[in-house]
Amino acid sequence: MAEIGNLTPSREGPDDILSGTIRTLQMALEITLRPTGEPAGSQRPSHRIFAKAPSGQYVEIGSAWTKEMTRPDKFGETFLSLTIDDPSFAHPLNVSAFKSPDSDKYRITWRRRQERQQSPAAA
């Protein structure tokens, strides 16, 4: 997995928000995640994602879901699954944000989805 960004928690009024950046060869985004009030594991997003446009205004560009890890060594730990999209993108950007074990910051990571191989019996 490649680390392509970070998020830092802060407080804005009654809300705990996450702000940070995502940087790739093609984009550099300043983003803010605002909570929706939905609990972990809900089908509805736990956060709305906003990016700072060149005009300086923030525009909504996606959603995030709070999920729980199922690997035995990480079972029950939560992370954020983010989907970011914009008309200027060829495809949505799907990334994950994991809380750093030694701080309250999050690391945003990306991994190319692997095509599943069909079993010989299915072919």
C-alpha cells in the first residue's frame, strides 16, 4: 500500500473534524471530513468529504464510512473507507485512512485493486 496523504483531527464547534491532504502525481487535494452522525458499520456514510477548490471554497467530493477490521491481529480496530469523486476524475478514488498507533493522526493509503482470477472450473 502506498501512503498518499494524512488527516489530523481538530474541533470545530461541536464537531470533531478531520483535515489533511491527498497527493498523487495528478492531484493535490486539501480535504476535510465532517461527521454525519452515523455509527460505525452503518450502510450510510459516517463522514462527508469536502475539498478546497482553486476558488478557495470547499466543495463536497465524496463520503467516508467507518469500518471495523476483520483480520485476527487487528480485529475490531476501526478505519475509514473513503470514496472521492469529481467530474474531472476518470474514475473515483477509493482509499483508506488508518489511525497511527503512536498519535491521533491518520495515514491515507491506496492500493490498486487486484482482479480476481477465475478458477479453472468456472472458465
